[in-house]
Amino acid sequence: MAPPPRKRQRRKPASSTQTRPHVRAPRPAAARPAGPADSSTRASRVLDWLLQQLPLRQREKAHDYLVLTRMDRPIGALLLLWPTWWALWLAADDFPPWKLLIIFTLGVFAMRAAGCAINDFADRKLDPQVERTAGRPIASGRVTPREALIVFAALLVFAFILVLFTNKLTIEMSFVGAALAAIYPFTKRWTYLPQVVLGAAFGWSIPMAFTAVTGTVPPLGWLLFIANILWSVVYDTEYAMVDRDDDLKVGAKSTAILFGDADLPILGILMGTLLLAMVFVGQRAHLGWPYWLALLVATGLFAYQLWLIRKRERGPCLTAFRHNNWWGLAVWIGIVLALAMK
């Protein structure tokens, strides 16, 4: 008997969800590596715009270097810039020479970037264990420790070249500033007062500004330097309060840990002492009413910061830290207007 004829199988129509063989699925866009949790969204967008013409590989590497030097967080550079400008205006008793203004402004950004590079090198084993810093370039493996040291050295050389256009005393003092910038990141291993060293490092531009303008550092310059140390302890303690729990786990030290439950009253005392120091600055510099009005505004800003951190929550503490940019700006405006009206 002949075999029955085979039935032709009907092909099922392709489902609308199936991908046709000749149609390629679109490739997902290359995602930028996750950055630190406290990066500024606006600054990050600016960096992306500046680097958009570079090839992808070079663009990613350049972005990592910029994040390493905190160009995605300009707040730190501004906190260093305001005291430098205070000193330049007070040393000149008016608008400072353009040459020195440019040198010190560029130097501020170079030294802050160098300090960030050496800081991440020093914290390369701690940062991966801290929620806020786990996305930093070294901690996440996007930049090697050796690359960070090269960036640090290059920025120091650039800053030193800038200082060469000043005078001999300022050049000699720059070595102290470089040493403070290099030492600070390691102080959190052996002291609960790294914020004091940070204040000295961030404020060393103050005596340098006076020597560049006047050739010496008068008592006013040292008073302003001490005031800046107090300010640095205030804002960096607010910053350290964000990481306090993580720092306790990994063994890092800070004033936030040292102050403990007394952090809010101690910060209030430090703020009051800083304002008193700035009163003495105004008296010695014979500043007029715009400066005193600025100090009144600064007092209100400090009161707002204390209100922000009253519950010691991470987000508000970080906001209070960033809020110090307005404090420094308010004082600078007061100095500029008071000197202009002399």
C-alpha cells in the first residue's frame, strides 16, 4: 500500500513581537559610568557638553580625570576661592592688580584639583566602603592610583609656574601650601582634626595673597587665615556628618566623629567665634557699613545651616555644606563694597 501523502505544514505568521532577521535591534547608547553620589547634575552636564566632540574612548577617560579632580563638584573650588579673594581685596585695599587676580584664581582651581587627586589616592581603599564615595574614579577602577599621582604632580607643576610670576617670598611660601595639600588627605588616619589641616591648606592662599600684593603678611592677614580655619572646620564638619556612619565602620577620623552628640552646639560655638573673628577683620581693615550688613546676612545664613542639620540627616547636611558658598560670597561682596566706598 502506498504511503499517505505528507501534509504540508502551514507556517505560522510572525508575531508582531518577534524581531525580523534583516532588522537589527538598535544598540543601547553608551552609558556614562556611575559617578560619586554627590556630583552636581548641572556641572556634569557642562562637562558632557565640553567633551562631546572627543572620540568615545578619549571622552570617557577625560571625563574620569575631570571627576577625579572634582570638576563635577565646583563647590570645593568656590570655598577656596572666596577666602583668596577676601585676602586679595583686603591686601590691595581696593580692586587687586589684574595680574595677581588671574594668577591666584587659576591657582585656586589648580591646587584644589591637585588636592582632590591626592585625596582620592590616599582614600583608594576607604572610598569603596563609603556609600557617597564608592563611585569615585579610583574607587570604581576607572582611574589607576598611578594615574592619580601623575595628575597630582602635573597640577602642582602648573600651579608652581603660576607662582613664578609673583615675588620671592610668595614663591617660598608656595612650598608650604603644596606640603599642606599633600599631607591633609592622610591626616584622617591619625587625628580627629583633619578639618583643621584642611583649613590651613585651603587658607594658605591668604598669607600668599598678602605677600604677593604687599611683600609681607600683616596681622590682618593672619587673623583672616585663622578665621578661614574656623570656617573650614564648620563646613567640613557638616560635610563629614554625611559620612559619619560609614567613617565609623572603616576607621576614618573626623571632627563629626570627635564632636559626637555635641556636634550642633559645638558648630554653633564655632560659627559664633568665626563671626567674632570677622568683626575683628572689619575693625582692623576699617571697613564701612556694607561689610557689617554682609556679616548680618552671614549670621542669618549660619542660623539657616543649623536649622538644616538639626536632625543630622545626610541630605540636609550635604545641603548645609553647599550652602557655605553663599556665606563666602556674601562676605566677599561686603568687603568689595566697603572698600569701594572708602
